[in-house]
Amino acid sequence: MLLRTLGFTAAALLSSFCVDAAYSSSGPNVLYYWGQNSAGGAGTQASLASYCQSGKADGIILSFLNVFNVGGLPGLNFAGACTTTFPGLSLLSCPTIGNDIKVCQNLGVKIILSLGGAAGSYSLSGDAAAQTFAQTLWDLFGGGSSPNRPFGSSTIDGIDLDIEGGPSTGYAALVTASKAKFGSSFLVGAAPQCPFPDQILGSVIDAVPVDYVNVQFYNNYCSAAGGSFNFDTWARWAAGSPNRNVKVMLTLPGSTTAAGSGYVPISTISSTVSTLASNYPGIYGGVSIWDASQAWNNGDFANSLYSIVKGNSGNPAPNPNPNPTTTTTTTTKAATTTTSASGPTGLPPSGTCIKQGQSCAGGGQYACTSNGAYAICNQGTWSVQPCPGGTVCIATDDKSSIYCGFATPGSNTCSVSAVSRLRESLTNGPVPKPYKSSQVSAELTIVSSHAKKFEAVINARRTNDMPFKKQVTIEFTAPANIKFTSASNGTVRQVGNKVRILVSNDWESSMSLMVKLKGSVEKGVFVAFSPTTLRFK
């Protein structure tokens, strides 16, 4: 970031802010994950108290308690923010964080401890283990007693279940036991990923009431930056959830380097927040950010975000249409089509579907048809092509093009107008199915596909309690027209259509793994590899 290049630190940047902030149970709130310093610089993460004193955070989520060790002492990881352990133990002793917690709470800022995260090894064997673990949390971080309390006499205001891998057993019981020990005002949240339902936490939040869900709208096809943004799906879940007052948070990366995909610029966040506050009053709960170090080293992001969220409190009357028609610009493979209330030029007449031989404007445009095929605008005429067997046409995450992938069904009906039909092809169409292989559940997101090049993200999660190791091998069989050339944290070797990716994990062990991929499309459109060929080793 520019500020780091010029020698500024996060602490210096924070010193310019001093505005009152306080958590509200009715929202909207701004929450930040803190502790991992994912921006990575020596001065890119300030002290916990500094963020609370900035007046730009209503809650801070301490990240992470990432080793459960049920029946013993758990493991904490706050990167460089705390490195001292209790004598003879591996448990961190963090008196400075403990003092900062009191500073934050005196300012009305809630302090929540996140359980899980990408790195580490954690699981609960069942309800009895959950009861034991809840007692440990109470003794170390609540009103209980222990000679080894990481934050001294300070207590936390809640827990956040950021369970990114392993089985879902025991977590519902942990929620119930924690509420019973800490009291009804104790906050319990969950951090599911946006594909619905979440592979791990879905059954948990269906079974017991939680206060909020930090839905991770990034690193997946349903990101807030893409054409399949599914806040409405989570809002429908909230309306029928065990806690009818649960808040759905819009959880986003704090900068372009905070996630593999799904970063949303502040201008887009402004319009998105306005729409969510208007359409989902009582459900939309505000914005959560991964993480503080990224946001505060991203220009005026943190300051602007707080003003945007607090300026859209959700008081306006609900809009009966959760996807109102607006003026948007959709960039296609070789042309740009502007959509307005009068309808985009070149689309078929209102109430009809794209068909072979129909006229279109320009050339190089791609669209999905109602039966899962795709259409190319070639010299003023739509040419309809079927996707290969088992795949259907899906919009890329950046909404600029389409690809053929394995999907769950979407809307197969033509819209009543050309404008809404185009929008539905992006938001109500088929969505990618999760890949399941070798005790792993993975999402393949095609971020973009244009000019014969593509970018993709594999977001993998362990479904058992055995974490990914330091070195991970991913293998699959690519379609004949696809060449994989690079991986963000590893090397790619492709011989014919056999692909092997050697991934260097960021951690010694982790419950989830994300890999960004790039490559080329030799002809036609991008086609996803078959789920039956995917292997993790």
C-alpha cells in the first residue's frame, strides 16, 4: 500500500480519528477482524485499543482461538500482537490485549473472540466435548477462574464461530452452553461462507439461535462483487431462523490483497449498503471487514465505510423488489452493453428468449440461454451453442462473461422484459455446485474469462478433523480446450489434460485452503473440470 511505502504506520493513521462509536443490538454496526495483520507489514496493524479509539469500529473480533484441545488448554494466534506464553505452556499470555479490551469496552465497543479460522486444527467430537469446551472458555475468558487467563481479568463480550473446516458436530451444543454460562447478553455469531447452505455451519445455525452471521461474501461465486450476490437468500433464511432477530452482516475484504477474489471498492459498497438497508430492515446488520490491517492501509476506506454504514440505518420502508432495476454497465468479451430502463440494444424483444439466428448488436457478446446453453453474438446474429455434457452456462464472478460449469438449477424462464431477463441471467441463473472429494468440499469460482484468458479460485475446506498439511497436491483432468498456467501459492504442471498443482500452504496446518489459478482458453468458452477427477493429497 502507498501509506506503507511512504513510511506511515497504522497507529499514525488511526491517530487522526476520534469519533464516538458503540455497538447496537439493532444495528447497523461495523465490525473488524483483528489480530492476524494480514496486510503483512511491520507497521500495518495497530494496537487493539487504537482501533476502538478511532471511533470507526463498533466491534472487534479477535482472531483467532485456532486450537481447541478439548479438556486441556486451547491455542491462540494473534500473529505479532502477542507472542509471550505462560511459563512452561504453549498458551499465550497477552496482558496488553487484556488492558486494551477494557479500553474498548469502556468506549462501548464489543470484543468478540473468533473460534477457528483457516489455520490450526480444531473440532468437537460431540455435545459432551462442547460442554467441556464452553467451561474452558468461561474459565479463561469469562467470569470463571484459572491461573492461566490470556487476557487477565478482562472478559470477552461474545464468540464468533469461524469454522472453516471439519465436521459440524458439537457446535450447536457449544452455542447453547456458552449462552447458559455467559448470560443472555453474550453475543454468539457465526461466519458462514456465502454459498447456501454453508457446508459446515448451515446445520448449526438452523438448530440454535445466533445473534448475527458474518456471511463471507468473497472468495466464492456469490461474492458482493459478482453477478450471483445472494444476500437475499440469507435474508430469507434469517426470516425463518431460530432467532427471528438475527442480523445478516455484509462481510467483505478490506482491500484487494485481503482475499483471492471479491474485493468491492468503496463506491460500490456505498450503493450496496444503501440497497440492503432499504430492502432488508431488521435483517441487514451492517458490515464486517477482514481485516483491520487491510482496511486501515487502504486509503480512506475505514473512514468512508463507517460514514456509509451509519448513514444507512435501515429506516426507509422496505422495497418489495429485492433486486430493483437500475442502470448498470455490463462489459462483455469484446463489447460493452449499457442496460437502462428502455432496454439494452441488441437483445431480443420483451418476453422472448435468445434463439439461434436472432439479430444482435455488435459482436463478441456472450449470454446464457434459458436451457443452459450459451449464445455468441457473431456478426449481428446470435449463435447458440450447447455446453458439454453435464455442464450448463453460468455467469463469471465479474459479470463480464460466461462459462460452462457444473451447477445447481436456476431460473429457466424468460423474463417479462429484456432488462430483467438480462439481470436474471446474472443473478437468478444456475450457480456452481460444490466439488466433494477426499474429505474435502471445494468451490470453483471463475472470476473472469475474456481475451482467451481466465482467472479462477479454488476454495477448499476439510470435512473431517484432519487439516491440510504444509504441502498439498491438487489433481484433476482439464477439458481439452483449457490450459492451466499458474497458481498463486504453488506450481502448475499440465501434461495433456492431466493437471497437478503443488500448493505451498501458508500455515503448517489449516482447515481451509485457497488457490488462485490462471490459464488460457484455446477455443470456445471456459469449461470447468469434472468433479469426479478432483483429488487432494
